[in-house]
Amino acid sequence: MDVIRNKVAESGIITLNLEEYLPKEEIVLFDIKDYLFMEMILKEKDFREALKQHDWQQYAGKNVGIICTADAIIPHWAYMLIVSYLQPVAQYVAAGDAEELKKRILLHNINNLDTASFSDKRVVIKGCGDVSIDAFAYAEITRVLLPVVKSLMYGEPCSTVPVFKRK
């Protein structure tokens, strides 16, 4: 009797799913508009006082994007000041909307990947899933893994597109 072998399981290929590197914590937005005089003008003294009085603990453990939905000119130091309050409590802070924050966190997570576990391994980057992942993430994971992997592929372990093979 012939034994059925799972050649994919025996191949030693590691599958990396980029969906696992998307932010898991809640994403909330901090809108500067709410701290402007007549939703148009940033008055430094009033702005600083309002930020001092703000309850920053509501952002504990969350990913926070700093935006301004008003058509106003916001000085760069205002973003810096907001980050100085958010940094101690939030999981992650950046200027931008929810989509920009997801992108930045995904890039952050890819760049903080422990590449030692992929050293001299055959790696396939999962090509399809429940969440759409943009090309920037595939380019970045390639940049990060290329120096350490034996080979890099795209797709599924049973059907891959070769990308790189160390000679």
C-alpha cells in the first residue's frame, strides 16, 4: 500500500502572513479641529491649556492618529506637543488618518521582525487572505528578509511564485 505524503509539509517552507502584522489594538483619531478658536485659528496659550486639561488616559493602549479636519494651518510644533502627551499612554502615535496609521504600524511591525528565525530558510509570503494588503508591505517584507533567507516566494506553499534564491 502506498503511503500518501504531504510534500508541502515536508518541504520546510515557512509561510509568513502579512495580516498578522496589522495593528490589533483599536485605532482612534485625535482631531486638532476641536482645539482651535472658531475651528480656524490655533491660539498657542489656549491650545496648551486645553491639552493640559485633556484626559489622555482614554488613549491608553490604543493606536492614535493625529488629524485636523478643519481647513486651518497647523504649526508643526502642535503635532509635537500632542505626541508629547500621547506617547506615555498610547500604543502607537503618528500624524495621519486611520489608513495612514495602519500603514505605518504595518511597516513598523515588519521592520521590527526578528529575522533570525528566517535565517537560511525557505519563506513564502502569503499572497491572499481576508484582508487586502497593499504592495508597499510586500516590497518592505522583501527588503527586510532578502539578506537572511535561503529563498523567498509569493503565494501559497502548494503554488508559489519564486522571487529570490540564494546562490
